[in-house]
Amino acid sequence: MATEREQVREPRSGAPYKRNYGSRTRSQSEEHKLVNGSSYRSRNNSSAAQGGRSKRESKRTPVRIIPLGGLNEIGKNMTVFECSNDMFILDCGLAFPDSDMPGVDIVIPDFTYVEGNRDRVRGIVITHGHEDHIGGLAYLLKKINVPVYGTKMTLGLIRGKLEEHDILKQVKLIEVEPRKIVKMGCMAVEFIKVNHSIPGAVGMAIHTPAGIIVHTGDFKVDFSPIDGEIIDLARFGELGSRGVLALMADSTNAERCGFTSSERTVGDSFEKLFHRAQGRRIIIATFSSNVHRVQQVVDQAQRFGRKIAVFGRSMIHVIETAIELGYLNVPKGMIIDIDEMNRYPDEKIVLITTGSQGEPLSALARMAMNSHKKVSITPNDFIIISAKPIPGNEKYVMRVVNELMKSGAEVIYESMYEVHVSGHACQEELKLIQALTKPKFFIPVHGEYKHLVKHAEVARSMGVPEENILIANIGDVIETDGQSMRVVSQVPSGRVMVDGLGVGDVGSIVLRDRKNLAQDGLIIVVIGIERATNTLVAGPDIISRGFVYVRESEELIDEARQVLIKVLQGCSSHDLKEWDTLKAKLRDVLSDFIYEKTKRRPMILPIIMEV
């Protein structure tokens, strides 16, 4: 299936709207046509710095913004924009399970609202190729079949995911470039180049009848990016001069002062560390999607005459995709097959691997636990963990670091050396976007509640009135007509858990049972009843799993059996006939007895066998 280019227009072409580059102030009566031919009035933003807007400005066709993920949480970013009878979706990501979700593989947004309005959905636009923005896409595309728009690198990563789900041939992927515009019914989406920790990242300017809504996506301001493509601040400024109705901006680093360091600082650190590691094998763990980081490893490996071996399925896939699409420049013959690695001395090898977050099944974790089939850690290894632990992963990362050090390896991680920089904007960069776009309304997105609150404070410091800042929740229906912005209703939202091939079949009750099993274990009570006479003919037998070791707790088990026998002896023939009532009685009595003796509440599962 070939990637298509269609319905895409240049913002300077005049097709979607007219622009006057000679003046920052514009007449409020001037019409700007959208791609589909409908029109809306531009806003005079000359007094935006003072927060002024014309009170006589007429109301416009309302636009609704519906976040279905990415607010008050990290991950599963997804937002629906709708106007009249048209809808489109911005991003569709996943989140990784919390510690209170045993057995769950990933978490995706609730698609109920989108499924119920599938005939109105005009397309899906993607900001970049990170899992928290594309990880849920395959599950959504199994339910609705609409075009997907993204940059070349983003679509390259999406294509691999759709192949895994065997739906690639059914999906229409349309490649776009920055400064292009795609129509979505009565709305139009313009793609704007931003810097992030993955190539091909874009923000969005959403042109609607109510005004322009700017969504930054995940971004930072890097004036010396590895690929040489600087964030398009000029375009953000042009939009601000025309009048931005609302800004939706990345809040991940809103608590951090100053600016985010350039990715090139990591390259400088790598150079020093490669010098320090002379004579030793170098192992570097980083995020598989950070192609710019990998490029800097490649550059240093070439400089020091080392070959590169790649470990980890996701790392191999991303590197192959980046090389194929031209985002990663690797000299021919530099990357060697894993099986060829032993032909070279340690000082001629660099291993690039997954596992920077301490994931138990990752390549680095298996190396640390001496369970990797191809690599054994030795004192001659120099290991660099080039990533910051995601909140909640710190203990897993430190466990891996400790195990690597026990094998005699030298381990460098973020707190020791400048081997990682964030891909998200800090406060001064957030202020810069506020100053350029001069929004009337502000909605902080992408972050936990504390991040959203801090970002709101940044917006207030830039002159956005308190009443024009909206901290929303997932499922909120935010409506604006160009004059006001408010939450008008709610739609179904939340977390849908994916466990193996099951999507949504793990709910709160299943999770509760799993947690109970993990905490207190399971007791199975088996009895046999003759159905013809309703008499007890076998049992009760008690089986324990994860509660106590039966051979060392025979006295407790015998007492429990006697308690159950008394209950069964007190049952009439009618009681033995009502199996549901009998199971409940056995469960309650045994639960009370176990709690009295142990202060624990294992799950109790009575089984009645018909004889």
C-alpha cells in the first residue's frame, strides 16, 4: 500500500485563506475562506497583549474540543475536534499500566464516543511517532476506517504497527510536510514544524469557523538540532499576528525553569565518554525512538573506529525505518549482525540497546540478570544509560544499574553525567510560544494535574486572564464560539485495558480479583453432592494457592475443614439443592474464620461437583 499525498495545500497558496503579510492588524470584516469553501472572520489581535477583544465581535459557528486522553495523566494522548457535522482526531496513543494493573499490557483511550460518531470523522492527524501518540491507533482503526495524516517518519512507524495488527492494506496513510494544510470538512489542519526527541514532529494550527486553535504537540525549542531543522517560530508568530483563539500546549516540563538543553549537549558528553571507555566495550541504552540520539552514537562510533550492534526488537525496527527513510545516516558496513559481534575485540564494539527504563524483559535487563543469550556483562563493559527514568520507573532502573555494577561494569546514568536531555519545553520556551501566539484562551495539555496547574501559572504570568484558562479533564466537551469557552457536557472516557489479545475485557472487577490474588492468595473448597438425593458424598477438601503452604499449616487447614463440615451438617436437603446459596454460605463462614486466625482475606472459590 503506497503512502498517498492528497488534500494537502500550501498555507501561502491562498487556497485555504488570504493573508496580508504587510500588516499585523486586520479588519474584522475581512473574510478568510477555508479549504472546503466555508468562511470565518479573522480576529484583530493588535490589542492581544492587553487582553483586549472587540465586544461587538459576532458569535460564530461553535467548535468543540473533546480530550479523550492526555490530561491528568502521562500518555494515551487523544483529542477530538468537531464543528457542525465534521470531526477529526488528533493523535491516538497508549499509556503503560500502573502497578495496580497486574497482567495488563497497555492502556488505550475509550473510543465509545468516536465509534458512535464514526460517520462524522473526516480523518486522524498525528503529531509524531511516539507510543503515547500512536500506540492506540491500530485499535481505533479496527473500529473506524478513516485516512491517517502524518509526516514521513511518523507514517513509517505507524506502518510497522499496522502490519503487526494485519490491517495495513485497509488503511489509507497520507504523507504531509510542515506548512501544508489538510481540510477536515468545515475545519482545516495546518502542520507546523517543531523540535522533539524524534524526527518528523509537528504542531497543528486548526483553522475553524470560530477562530484558530494552535496545538503544539510535544515540543521543545532547539536552536541547534541534529537534523538542522529548527522549530518554525515564524509561523507561530504569523498565526499570533492574525489572532489565535486558543492555545493548547505541552505541559510535561512546565515545572522546570529555564530552557531545555539542546540534543547536541549529549553528543559532547558521548565524545568524552568514548574517550574514557577506550579499550572497553561500550553499551548504550536509550529510547528506541530517539533517532537523533542514535545518530550521535553512530557519529562517535565512526570517529573512534567502532562497529555497532543493535539489540531489542523496537530498537531494530526504528533504526531500520529511520535508515530507509533517510532520517539516520549510517556508513555502509558500520552496523553488524549480532552473531558477528564476537569476531571483533571489545574496544571495537558499541551495543545500542533498549531497556533504559529498566523494563524486566528488555535487552539491558536480561543482560544485567545474566539471562541474555548473546551478551554477558563483564568488568570490561562501559555502560551508558542515556535516558531519564519515567516517573514510577526509578526503582526498576536502579535495580538494573545495581545488577550491572555487581558484574563489575562501569555504569553511567543521567544523574552522573549529561547523557540525556528532555524532548519537552521548559518554562521559558512555554513563555515564548505564549508570546508568539498571543492566545485569547489557553488549555494546558499533556501532563499530570500538577503539570497543568503549573502551566496555567505560566500562562497567567504572560497576561492570559484567569477566566480564560481552562484546566480540563478527559471526557469534557469544551465549546467555544469565538467569544467564550466553557465545558458544556461530558462524553464517555477513561481507560481501556489491553491484556494479550483481549481489548476491554479486563475491568475493575477483574483487576480487583487479580490484586486480591496477588496480596492474599486463593483457597479452593471442593465438595461432592449426589444430585438425586441432595446429600453430601465427598469433601470438603481445601486447596491453597498463594495463601499458606499446606504442609506447614496442617493445623489451620484442619480447623478450617471442621468449620466447613459443621456448616454442611447444619444444611437441610433443600439447602444442599440451592447451590448458589450454599456457595455463598461456605465462602462467608470460611472467610470470617480465616480472617480471625490470620487477619488476611484470600479469595475463596467454592466448587460443587455433582455425583
